[in-house]
Amino acid sequence: MGMCLPCLGGAAEDVVDTPDPETRRRQLAEAAEKRQKETSNRGVKNPEALERKKRKQEEMEKQTVMGTSPSGGGGLKWQMG
């Protein structure tokens, strides 16, 4: 009858070395970051343009909060007097 065990001569080749915990942690973090990027860019044809648009919107919101006009504040001032 045949044996269910692999040939002992090739058993050393079948062993997979696992990386140390620090390397494994780094690999998992990189994979998670990659998945997150892919998910956030799903359906977006030009992710760079989207990022620029987001930054521009954030800058406009920041200027609005600070009370300055995004156009430079060159509007007319009206005083009652």
C-alpha cells in the first residue's frame, strides 16, 4: 500500500519560511493602505484631478472661516453715513 506522507527527500523544499513579525506587520500595513486607496478611487477616472479639486475646496472653506474672500477681498465696502 502507498503511504500518505510526501517523499522525505523533497520535504525540505516544501517548507515555507514565514517572515519575522515586524516584516509581516509592515506588509499588512502596506496592503491595507493599497486596498484603501483602491477603494477610495473606485469609479474615478482621474484621481489626481479629484485630489486637486478637494484641496481647492478645502482652501475655499478655510478662507471662508477666516473671513477672507477667495477672490482677494476686492469687493466694494458700503458705509451708512
